[in-house]
Amino acid sequence: MKNKISILSEKKQQIALGGGEARVKAQHARGKLTARERIEKLLDHGSFVELSAFCTHRSGDFGLGNQQHPGDAVVTGCGTIDGRKVFVYAQDFTVLGGSISEVVGQKVRQVMEMAIDSGAPLVAVNDSGGARIQEGVASLCGVGDILLLNALASGAIPQISIIVGPSAGGAVYGPALTDFVFMVRGMGQMYITGPDVVKAVTGEEVTHEALGGADTHAKKSGVAHFTTNTEVECFEQVRRLLSFLPSSFDKEVPRLPSKKGAETHHDDALNSIVPDDPRKAYDMKKVITTVVDNGDFMEVQAAFAPNMIVGFGRLDGQSVGFIAQQPNYLAGVIDINAAVKAARFVRFCDAFNIPLVSFVDVPGFLPGVDQEHGGIIRHGAKLIYAYAEATVPKITVITRKAYGGAYIVMSSRHLRGDINLAWPCAEIAVMGAEGAVAVIHRKRIAEAVDQKAERDLCVAEYRDKFDNPYQAAAMGYVDDVIIPAETRAHLIKSLRVLAGKKARNPAKKHGNIPL
């Protein structure tokens, strides 16, 4: 037995070294942690339980028979984050570049199935060149198994991807199928085809970072939800995000202890945050950070479509999803990217029973040939679909403009918004005053002796009638007009009113969201 234990100890040491000391040193020389080091920093200390550590690939082609390492190119298992169970897998770049083999797919499939069955989040740490070319279709089987389970797990458990190295080829769709993607700048890269293939096919020359780096995907493609400067910072932010999320769709949303007097909170700064001039901007993030607990707001996709704000905060200890226009950018109009960004966030919150709070200051959808030809109709319809289908508590606060179809889209009563509130400066109408009078009073203005004076008079009459929330309130589309300083108190009371809400959609297999 003593000899057998000695052999076991040697094998365990070999497993811990991944691809060997030389490759571990090379990984560190790149400024990168190893797979096991990453798991150790992500999870609660000492909580990791590894699975299938002795698995090795079964291919002997192209010299692979001489490159067998216990565990192959992925480390899988289970641990805890803040005491809550989490399943995790980390691709090991020190073993054949972290490439996905048939056995890697088998190991990942095991841990994903366990996560689904246990109702616990899944965190994937990606650092891989993609499918293992030497294994041919067997490696594609491994990739396919992962993609299948990514799709099946969607809406059942939260799925988070961390990109701390390359993620290329068909395997990159795995992170894209998950709920949130974190990328480390200067380290994580995602693309279907790399720079060499791009140059060979299109003649374009592009660097790895420009093609698929963190900032590219955070600002341009929207693939990355969060970016950080270091791996350690990234893991800290993943832990923070999970603190807002339930472990699965049928688990309770995390809640911190309530604070006495939260429902009577006032902040007079909100009474003056909206400028008197309707054409002037203000920062909607200040509104959100003012109303959430301790000013703690975790924004999602902050660099992508900044005219729309989405993210997580807490109200009286309860996790809440926030959606809002940002008047500081493009006046808060809804364009293609903003609609897609908000729609996906709404659907995530609805899938995991996280209440929604929408702050509305929207002059409309962005006009233009590029938007129309780019499909603003079908992309805007995604946001309508998401809000309409959502059955979680939905609270809306109109802070200023709410015009036309954009008013309807933003969790209005007409899309089953549960409690709709408005500030006294809210403007709820088909369109802004200047545009409206140009249509309905065109003849009257044209026939006037002083056309400017007549136009100004018409605009004043229109604003007197529509540039306020009271007509909508009189028709039952706004439940209450509130003092801005009391917004936090009203939101907390509204959440208490809606606690235990049970809503059902019509019976069907599933809907057909506009694509």
C-alpha cells in the first residue's frame, strides 16, 4: 500500500503541473496564470473539488501519443463562491494550447450536466486555440457537446465565460451562448477566424487585439459584457456579479438584510437633476446610483451602446435589474445596438426572476438610412417582445421624455408594466412639441402673418397639453406622479406591493422572438 500511495502521489503531482514545468513557466512569462491558479483565485479558498483529473486523450495520430497529460487540456470541478455552490472549468493552455479534444468535451459535458442537475451557476475560464486539429471530427464532437449544453442550460442556470487567452473558431460560440462574458485586456481574444485567415481571404491586415481584443468586443461588437485590466480583478468582478444572481431559475434571488427606514428615504438632489431646458442632457447613472442601496450599481456592457444603461443594483437588499436611457449620449434615443442590448438583459432578468426597474427619458428611435437598412424594425421589436413577455415585477419611472413608439417599448402599461410612475417634468406624447405642431398646425402656421410667433404659440399650447404626465395619469397609464426626491422610497414600496407576483403567458411550446 505504501508503494501504491507513493505512485498515486507522483501522479497527483504530475496532474498539478498540467503540461509540465517548462510550459507552466512559459505561461507565467506571458503574464498569465495557470488553469488551477485561476480556479484557486476565483473560488473560496480550499473549496475546489476536482473531477476526472486522470482523463487523458486517446489519440495517437500526428505525434499525440507522446503528448499525453493527465486531465488533458481542461480542469473541471466544483467549489463555492461566498459559500454558494458553483461549477467551473478552466482550459489549460499548458497542455496542447488548451485545445478542445474529444476527452476535453467529455469532461466539460460532465461538469455542465452536473451544474444543470444541481441548479448551480457555471463559470468557464477560456484559454484555448479551439478544436484540436490532430483529432479531426472527434474534437468537433467535443466542441459540439459543449455548445449543445450551453444552449440547453440557457435560462436554467447562470452561465459566465471568462476570456483570459485566445478563444477561436467554432468554439468561440460557447462563450457567446453564455449569459455574461468577461475579458481581460491585452490577454483575452475572441474571433471566428484569426488575422492570418482574414488576410488570406479578404486581404485585410489586422492585429489579434484589433480583431478580437477586449476593447473591440466591449465597444464595437458588444460580445464582451465586462472588461478588466488583470485576471485577479476579473475574478473579483465575477464574484461580485454572482452576488446579484440566483443559483438557478427556481432559486430565490439573493437578498441582503433590509435597513430600517429605507421606504422613507429622500434625496433632494434628484429634484434638480433634470434641466429646465428639455434639450439639455443629464447623467441618468446619477439617478440610478442615488436610488440603489449604498450607490452600488454594477453596469453591464457599459462601453457598448452607451445611450442605453443596463445593470444590477439592490433596493432594500433585493437584487434588481435596471434599464434606462442615457440622455448624455445621443439624447438617449434607441438605436439597433441599444435595443438588442436592453432586450437581452430584460430576458435574462425575467429568466431568473429578477425584478425590473426602467428609468425612461427617450425622444424616440434613432432615424436614418443606416438604421432602417440595418433592421431597426426587427431589432426594436426584440425589445418590445422582451418586455411584453416578461412576467417578473416591472416598475417604470418616466423622468422626462417618453415619445411615440419608444414610450410604448419602455415597459409601459401597454406592455404589461405593473407600476408606472412619472416625475412632474415627464412629457408623454406621440412626439416632441416642435415636430408635432409642424404636422398638426402646418396650415395654421403657413397662413399666419407672423409665422414664428404663431409657431411659438402652437408649441406652447401643445406643451401645456402634453408636456406633462397628467393626461396619461388621468387615463390610467401612469399610476402616480411622484416627487423625484422620493423615488427610492416609491420603488421599494412598489417592490413590496409586487412581491409574490404570479403571471403566466399563453400556453405554447415557445415564442418566436424577432431576429
